Amino acid sequence: MRPYAYTTADSVTAATAHTGPDSVFLAGGTTLVDLMKLEVLTPRRVIDINGLPLTGISFDNNGLRIGALERMSDVAENPAIRQNYALISQALELSASPQLRNMASMGGNLLQRTRCSYFRDTSMPCNKREPGTGCSAFQGYNRSHAVLGTSDACVATHASDVAVALVAAEASLELQSSGGERSVPLEQFYRIPGTTPEVENKLNAGELITSITAPAPPASTRSGYLKVRDRQSYEFALASVATAITLRGNVISRARLAAGGVATVPWRLPEVENLLTNRPATGFTVEAAAAAAASDARSLSHNGFKPHLLRRAIARALHDVLELR
């Protein structure tokens, strides 16, 4: 780890006023510290924001608000979230280990960098880490890499479980900088790699996530999060699916789905949503909708199984949330 200056901020204004291109914010540090040890990130200044008033969880008729510094474990255990946003609590409980969930902040989790081994190995070319050097995954071992939203410059998957759930919940981020405040839908916040994989999101320099908001789900909405992985604990997804399904009797009146583990960003599934909406909640409907997913997938030498795995995960997730036999 390289030397750096360490400061603490006592207000959001102070935190955002003194940032620069070589500065980073420190919350839980569960990703940042690892990357600094590997010298993937080499900031000259670390600004500790743990003292800022960015905590709290509230839920009312307008929806949900989560402070960016709330710890993942506290959010997962919140009764209002467990009751009204099961997909969020389930995604958090399937993330990392209990020890890490006790430390990691919600805002930090949404900003975590990819777990691609080539990104984290400074001896290997990586366009995301060093633009223009190439992508080692194309010719290397790429079983865990993305098949959706990829480009010739990068095929790394997005690592966050809860980001997938929050996209399905139609969440937004509240952002603040010295220039003011703004709100960005989470689905629009992340950038697919294109020719600039080093630009991962729409966060401006010196901007800070202050809270996460989500609208109240319609009545008769059921939701859940399914994660398929190589081992049952402390493992990243090969494919995951977040579902939020609203029923009118036995008819699906509204569907929101997003996928993880298969794409460069949390991946909304509108083609599946359209085939579910205004159709009966039956196994036939589910199977037909799931079959439409990932039609534009771009597989690599070791991950050709992922499009099929995603379709089966979608079908299983829908069967579970609709309690189909």
C-alpha cells in the first residue's frame, strides 16, 4: 500500500468541498482497503465520512429511504424492508459474509469495483484499470465473466447483489456535491463499458451518495432474490435474479425483473417483463417469458452456459415468488 493523507469530514459540505482527482471517500472500507493493498487504487488522500449524518431507514406511503452509510446487515434486518421489499433483504443476506455485512455501507456496496481477477492483478493488462492496455479475459479464463452489456474493451461483471435488487425495485440515488444535489435512477446510474470501461457510473468528481430511495410497491406485490453460485456462502453470483411481481387475482398486472452475475451492470429484463404483464400467473407464462431472456448474449470460451443458466434462474425465481408448483 502506498502512503496517503488521511482526513475526516464532519459534514457533507466539508467532505465534498475538498475532494480532487486523487481523493477517495472511506466508509466501511471493505472494497477500498483491499484495492489499496493491491495497489489497484493508489489515492493520495482518503476522506473518512463515517461521522456524517447519512444513516437512517424510513418507510411511508411515499416509499423507502436508506441513508448511504447504513450498514448492509442493519438494512437486511429492518422489519419494514423485510416486509415490503423482500428482494432487498434477501439480496443483502446473500451478499458476502456476516462480518463484512456488519462493516460494509450501502453506498459503498453500490460503488464497489468489479471482482474480475484480471482487474485486481496489476501484472495483467486491463482496460478498466489502465485504459488502452487490453482485456486479458478474452484470451484467459472467463467462466465468471459477463455475456450481456459487454464490449471489445471489457467483459467484467458487476459485483453487487443488492444493486440488482434495487434496480428491480426502481430505486434512485440521492447525490450531493459542492455544486448541489440531484437524483439519478439506479438503472441509469451505471454505464456499460463501451470504449471507456474505466468510466463505471455517472457519479461526478467529488460527488457523494447521500441516500437510496425506492417507491412503495403496489398492493399485492411479491418479491424475491435468487442467487446461483458455485458454493452456498461467500461467493459471487454466476447468475442472479431479482423479481417484483404484482398480482390482480391470478393475473400478473405488473412485473419488474433484473439480473446479476451475467452482465457488466445490473441488468433490467424488459423482454421478460413484457411477456409476463397481463398474463395469467401460470407455469406456461413463466417458462415462455424466461425463454425470451438473453437473446443478445455474447458468450466467451468458458461461459457459454450463462445464457441458459440465466433463463433457468428466471423461471425458478418466478416459480418461487408466485408459489407455483
